[in-house]
Amino acid sequence: MLEIKNITKVFHPGDINEKTALRDLSLHLAPGEVVAVIGSNGAGKTTLLNAIAGVFQIDEGQMLIEGQEVGRKPEHVRAAYIGRVFQDPNLGTAATMTIEENLVMALQRGKPLRLRRGTAKNKRELFRERLEPLGLGLENRLTSKVGLLSGGQRQALTVLMATIARPKLLLLDEHTAALDPKTAAVVLDLTTRIIADGNLTTLMVTHNMEQALTVGTRTIMMHEGRIILDISGPERARLEIPDLLKMFEQASGKALNTDRLLLAQ
């Protein structure tokens, strides 16, 4: 479904600040596969998501979604088939617009935006139907400004917005990291239910090592712009956090003992 072939991205080439963020990286995701991505700060996790989403153009390699080359397509074109949730709950929504107006925009993702009179009203039943399972009461607050919501409510809404049009690929960029532990657990549970119900192909960057071993069926670990571990099946099922730390040290030659990953156990 997602095929990444030998991609490289260098920022500030030829400059004193030159940084190779992705190094000849290859990755394949099958349809419906949910992959957790973990790695130390600066490993290239968010850069990988940005490359897939089209925030910038890659320097070398290919990226294909369902066999279509997307590596040279602009971000707004890729938005038609990619949903994304960021770490900051404020980034995925428009605070001054209502819940239903935000959902209308989400339904129009990748299409010409036409907010005709009555558009939101015509979709209210759909919105209530999708919001009700979240269990947050948002189905009764469709005309409320999104800026009035709590961080957890706003992030849950963002997850729904990213998936309401059923994207071909869902990108989650540490989407529970800015929430308190209780709220993060609620949002993660909502996310996994939505992914399962829609059988969504998902790439989830996380700083939480427990999530990295329990969400989805596959874990990849990045280091210095490369994938150094790719674990799935019975091997992953047997792993515990200390095992993962040891595998990282063996693969990278460095101990992972100062990163905030350790704080998330």
C-alpha cells in the first residue's frame, strides 16, 4: 500500500548546517497495517512523516501509495488521500470555527472547498453519528467553537477529522504526547478503535515505548535517519521495554538512556 524506496533528504546542503535527516530509507506498509515508529530525538521520525505528507520534496528515492508515485506531488494534492494528526491539539483544527464547520472542511480534504449555505446543516446527522461513539458529548455541541474545547476533546475531534473521509494512509505524529496520561489513554483508545473500524493503514510515531510494543502489529525503530530495527510477529509479542532498549543499543552502538522515551515507560 505504502512503498518507500531508498529515500534521502538533506537539509541545508553544502552549508555549515548541512543535515542528512533521512538516509537511503526504505519501508513497506501492507493495506490495513498499523506500524509504530520509535527512536531517539533527531532520529528522523517526524521528518519521515513530513516527507510522506509532502511538506518538502525528497532529494532521492521514490514514494508510492497504492502504486502511484507521490514523491514529487505537492502537499495539497497528497492531502486527498493522507490524514494526519499532530502532537499539538491546536494544529489540526480551526479554533474560531464550530465543530460542524471543522468537520465539513475535513470531509472536503483534497477537494475544492465549497462552504455553501446549509452545507453543515445537511451533514449534521453524519457528524452526530461519528461523534457519538467518542463518548465526549460533542455530538450535542456541533455549533460550539472548537477553541472552547479541552485539549483532549480537541485532539479526539482532530483524529475524527483526519479519518472521517477514510484516508488511504493515516499519519499520527506523537498525537498523545501533549496530553495528560489519563486523557492520552482515552484518545489512544479512540484512535485504535477508529483505525480498527476503518481498517486504516497507519504509521504512528510515538515517544511511548509501551505504545510502541502494543499498538498495531509491527514496530520500527529509527536512528540517524535510518530504520535500524523492524520487529513484528511472535518476536514483537515476546518483547518488553528492557528488551527493546537492549536491541536499540546493539543495533545503534549507543545506549538510549537520556531520551524522554525512558520517561514514558
